[in-house]
Amino acid sequence: MKEHIAKINEESENFRWPAAISIAAGNPSGLPVKGNVQLLHNDVVWFGFLHYLADVIKEKLTKKIIACRHALRRVQVRFILCDQGVDRTEQKKWELESTTASVASNQTLRGWKRICGFGEIRQSLKERSMNHSAEAISAWLRKACVDISVKNLSCLLSVLALIVTY
């Protein structure tokens, strides 16, 4: 993504954001609290931009630093109301990611990162003393419009356990 951001910045004087960054809003009438912002969608775009910005600053490329500062003023942000607890916020994140057509933007649901995501869901349910079996996680994911069989999920969680303990 960093290379994509660099290419966009080279082609045009005015950096164009390829997609809006979605942020969870917990309060329908107030602004998010500083330091308590959760990215829901297109975090790959945001982190790619930050990586590009860090490289530009490191290389002390003044024109590109100025262009990045201007781009930060034009970042597209979409606030999504998630005031129904941790579960609903995480489910909304998976729901948004599963509807993304772009492979780069859908990175959190591919391969190893997908397996790690299942593990994070299991750990989150376990920490809240909730049922964290494969059946419960599959049901939880169905609420987020992600359909995965209990058998496949059990297999992926077993792979995660083997790799993490190795």
C-alpha cells in the first residue's frame, strides 16, 4: 500500500485519498475522544499513508512532506455509530471488510490475518467469560455477515494454536 500511495503522490500534485477511512463513533452526539479512536475500515490505506509519510520525513524530502501535510487536511473520514458494545463494533468491522472488492483493502480477511482475526475473536469472548467455542464464534461471525462453517473454523483455530505454540 505504501508503494501505491507513493505512486499516487508522484502522479499528481494534489494527493487523492483512494478511499474513506471509517472510524467507530460510540456517542451519536459527541466527537470521538482523543486517543480512543478505533479504525473500522480501510486501515490498510491509513497505515500505508503513515508508512509513506515516515519514509518521506526520514529522507527529508521537503516537497513531499508539504504534500503529505496537505493530504492530511483532506483525508476522507466516515464515522460509523457503534454504540452497542464491543461485539457489535467488531462485527461491523468484519462486515465492512467483507464487502470490500479490493484485495488490498480486504487484507485483514485474507490468509494468516484472517486466522489471527478468528483467534482475536475467541480471545475477546474468553476474556468476557462468554462461550468461545468454534460454534459460538461461527454464530458471532454470522451476525457480521461472514459465513464460515464450524468445521473450517475449528481447523483454522487448531492451526493458529499450533503455530502460536511453536
